[in-house]
Amino acid sequence: MNQQREIENAQRQAIRNHFDPARDWAAWGPCGQAVPTKGETRITIFIDDQIFAAFKAESVKRGIGYQTLINEALAQHIGAAEKPIPDEQVRKIVREELTHTR
């Protein structure tokens, strides 16, 4: 139980240390209605506090947005995440490209 509490405290501290309203909000400029992005849907969901804190802490560590991390996790869960190209297929593509350039 203590270890879990230490992890949660570290995650909260990471969030507090990373977020500076004066710096972060000022950089955004004036806010207005978001421009819709093709292929994405805006939603509002409730997430458990410790799940949110974990994604937020990971986003600070990796330097990318927590929403991007949540989207990646969901894509992986449904099998929609991009899978790496097998080495043999990469070799075949390179060979084909090299024959076209000669």
C-alpha cells in the first residue's frame, strides 16, 4: 500500500512541477472554438484519477500530450496501432527501389 501511495505522490508531483499556467496558457494565445480535425472526434469522458495521473506523468516523461498517449493505448487495445514492418519486407522494398534507380 505504501508503494502505491509513493507512486501516486510522485505522479502528482510530476504534474505539479510540469504545469505552469502563466507559461503554458500564455503560449496558447486567445482560445476559441477548436478547429475540427479530419478523422478525429471530440469527446468528453470520465477517467479514474490514478489512471489520469499515470498518463499525465508518462506524458511529462516522454514529452508528448497525455491525450496522444491515451489514444495510442486505445488503438493498441483494439489492434489498430501501426505494426512495425517485418525486416524481410523492408529488404524487399529497398531492393525494388534500388533496381528502379539504376
